[in-house]
Amino acid sequence: MNVYDPVSNKSYSYRSVDSPAIDYDVPHQQNSKSFDNFFVLDESMNEDHTSIVPEYEDHTLAYASAAFDEGSPSIGSSSIPLQGNSNVGGTGMRQAQRATKEKVAFRTESQVEVLDDGFKWRKYGKKMVKNSPNPRNYYRCSAEGCSVKKRVERDVEDARYVITTYEGVHNHLRPSNF
DNA sequence: CGTATTTGACCAGCGC
DNA sequence: GCGCTGGTCAAATACG
């Protein structure tokens, strides 16, 4: 899958995170292998342009990170270095027993906020968040019966980066127009 | 004219 | 409680 960013005039290539087929009947299982319908930038890009954002850390993200570490060495090794705003996760982390939903955050260098990841999204909200001049945008997967959400916001002090957080597991396959 | 987006209102959880 | 904050709803609007 390729995504063209008209502003930076670059074309990004995506691949899916490799993992065995997931069991859609168990959407919230505590199974690190249930992330295979998320997409990350190609390995060549990872070292400088992308990383998993640790600020949403709770059980789920720990699982997510683990999955990426073993499935995708380059991501794991490029690790999780860039955090200037780790205070954001402070309250969230202690709520460990909140019903765990799959939640994965990516930090991606891009001029455009909406990276086309192969799914169709319907925007349903926009919020100004504290400690950031940038708005946060809320999207829902527009396939019916599918309740996957994502939120997109710009990095606070590095406007070149976009933070995208996916939540949930698609109950359908990716539309095949890629 | 049907569908997507915008945007203020509304709501729920949490700390005080 | 009350107020702040983040997340969602929905009516109005824009858009094709």
C-alpha cells in the first residue's frame, strides 16, 4: 500500500504488521497477536520517522509494543526514545484495570494529518486538549458494525509529527482498493 | 439531494 | 457535590 503525501511530495509505503490470523470473535482478548490489522510505516522509515508512542501506556499498549518488538525487529530496536511530553500519561497509567481495549499509538512524520491507512473513516469530533495548541480529531470506522476508532493530533512541540492512536479491532477486512 | 464534516452542547469520570 | 477535562452526539452546514 502506498500513500502519497502531497505536501512533503513523498510517497510512503506501508505494510501490515505480520502475525497469524486473528480471531475476530474475541475482540478484546488479552492476546498480543490481535494487532495485525494495524499498519506501520515501512521498516526503512522507522528509524527516523516513526515510533510507537509510549505515553498511552497501560496494559494494552504494553502488549502492542511487545507484539511489535518480536514481529518487527527494526521497530523494536528503534525503540521508544522520543518523549518530551510523557507527563500526559500520568493519570492513565494507574488505571491499569480499566477494561483493556487494544490501543496503539504511532508517531509519524507527515505534513498531512490524515494518512490513508486503507480504511474509511468518518470524523465525529474535534477537541482542543490541554497542554497543546493543536486540536485532536476523532474518527470512527465507517463500516457498519465496526466500532474501531482513531484519534489524530499533532505533536505538541514537533509539529512535523502526527500522533495517531488506534483503538479497537476491525470486525471486517480492509477494503480491497489497495 | 444525499452524504460527510463542522462545531457547540452534552455527558461521564476523576480530583479536590 | 463542583468544576475541569476529554470524549461523543447531533443539528446545521458544506460539499459532491
